[in-house]
Amino acid sequence: MDDESIKKAVMAAIEKSVSAGDVADVVRSFARGPRPTLSDAEPAPTAGAQKLLTRIVLGDILDDGILAARPNDPAFPLRLFFGELSRLLAADADEPGGESVSDQAFTLASGLNFFFRAMMDPEAKMRVGIEVSKQLYALAHAASLDRHIVSKSTPLLAALMTNELERLKFESVDHIKVFDSQLHERAPGSDPTSHAIVRPASFLCRVASNNAIKAKAEVFT
């Protein structure tokens, strides 16, 4: 008996012992069953992925005085800030606002990377720094970051970014609570009749040699 005859005989025997309805039920049960899945345990990141993650949060630029700062060290608020940034980069999109917050965190991290790593004209560098500071405050508000962490870390970040500037310096205005037209301009959506500052929206930029205002800080009133 050849192979084709054997196959037909086997199929005939199956048809006699199992009804077509039973076969259909078996097929449907497998079709509806769970799909094969990978193990729940996530694989450890590769060396290349780990290096990229480190660079995204500036781990290769920040010195040990920041990365290893202790609670009593002056740089500790900056360590807390970058820790929060790392956490927000991995925000679960299933959480309310998770996707938006993680996207904003990635935008800030990308802006910081561009500011610290890219070679550019000093004027352009300053403008990029101002936009980065705007994103910082926008993220802090969207993620409801602890105001104490923000207010303590922004002067340190402004000083860190100033190291990249020529003849200019950034300052945070978190400590100023009353609108001053010489220092501030109102951010879109502010109350134009109020002089109480609700929250800052960007850094202030001065000329280092004489403290003249180069770019006013945006604030919400």
C-alpha cells in the first residue's frame, strides 16, 4: 500500500470514530485559546541599551558630586531631580496621564542632551537653554513634582547650564513671588491683572559682566 492509500485509510478510520462536529469543536477551542506568550520576566537590558539609557539621563556627563550626592550635600536636590526624570521617563502609559508625562520627560531629556552635547552659536545655545527650562517647568507642573525638589534643584540646574554659556548666565526665579516687569513676562494663560506669581515658566538670562537682562523669565500670574 502506497503513502496516499495509507493516508486515506487513516482519515477514513478517524471519520468513523470521531464526528465532524467533534472535530469542529476541537478546532474552535484551539483557535480561541491563549496565544503563546513570552515569559513574564523581562530580559535584562543589553550593554548597548544600558549605555543609551545612561546617556539619556546624562549619566555620562554629570559628575559623581551629583550622581552620588548625599542628603547633606549641596548637589543632592539635583540628584533627586534627575532621579525623578528617570522615573518619569519610565512612566506607565496605563496610569492617568502616563503617556503624556513620559513623552514630556523624554522631550526634556532630549533637550538637555542637545543643550549639553551639541556645538552651536552662543546665541542659539542660550535660546535652546531657555526652551529647555520651559519644558522643565511644564513637566514639573504636568507631573505634579514636589515643589520643594523643583525649587531646590532649578538654581543648581541653571548654574550647571551656565557653564555651557559664553558671557551669559541663567537664573531660576522660583524664589520670587511678585511679578516684576523688569524681570518677568507673563506666560500665555496668565491673569494680566494679577501680580502674584503662581509658578515660574522659564529661567531668567543675564549678561554675566553687568547683570543686564538678556531674556526675561516667563511666569504664570
